[in-house]
Amino acid sequence: MASTPAPTEAPPETQPAYTRSDNAQPTVEEWSAARDAMTASERDIAAAINKEVGPFLRDEWGLSDGVQVTFNPEAQTMFLTAGPSVTAWENGGDYTDLRRSIMFSGCSYGNDKLRTDINWPYGRVVVVYRESMAKPVIADYREVTNGMRCRV
């Protein structure tokens, strides 16, 4: 008697490790709890972001240290921190171009990570600007999608 092969189940769709589904605004406390890059993936994305925005931050904003990329696994958030900048101060505190450049880079690399690494847990990108360590400001944030854009 010929045996009938058992039906094969379709493999489950892989979902990114990012599971946060609330719409809570990021907080300075989440930023304070963030840590430096620890994994190879975190170090790679931090280096790529700084390679991309470093010349702009140095030449246009006088930020020779680039952007500090930190990670809060509990909040599933990647923080991009810059400042203080003498140039922003001279421009009356307007750091719109700085914020946009950093956010664009963070979103681009975050989108790429979500598309290519199913274990990437950071689905939010937050830009933090600080005049000093005592005065961090959540300048912008986006939820990263596995498409080609970020959404608020």
C-alpha cells in the first residue's frame, strides 16, 4: 500500500523581533537607560550612521564627536544623540537641519536592519539634542517600518 505523504505546513512567517505596539512618546528616562552598542549589529549600525552623518555634523554643526548611538532594549528604541552645537546656538537654537539629517540616517539604517535581520529589536529611532547632559530634549522620533520610510 502506497503511503500518502503528510501535508507539509507552510513555514510560519518570520516577524521582526520588534514587538512594541504602543504609541507612547519616548522619554528622557528611556534615553537615560540606553546603553552603548554591545552586539556586532549594534556596532555596525552605529558606525554606519556616524560615517554617513559625521562629515555633516563636523563641518556644518561643529560636532566633531558625531552622533552618539545608544540602545534601550526594554524600550526597543535606538537613540541618536547630538549636541551641544555652537552653530545651533548661533542660529537661535534652530537645529531643524541637524535633526532631519540624523533622523533620515537613523531611519534608513533602521529600515534596512528590519528588512534584513529578523532579530533586530529596535523599531523606534529617537533623535535627542542636548545643550548639556543636564538638558536633553527629545527632538524627534519615528517608528521604523520594514518598508522604505519611517512613520510617526
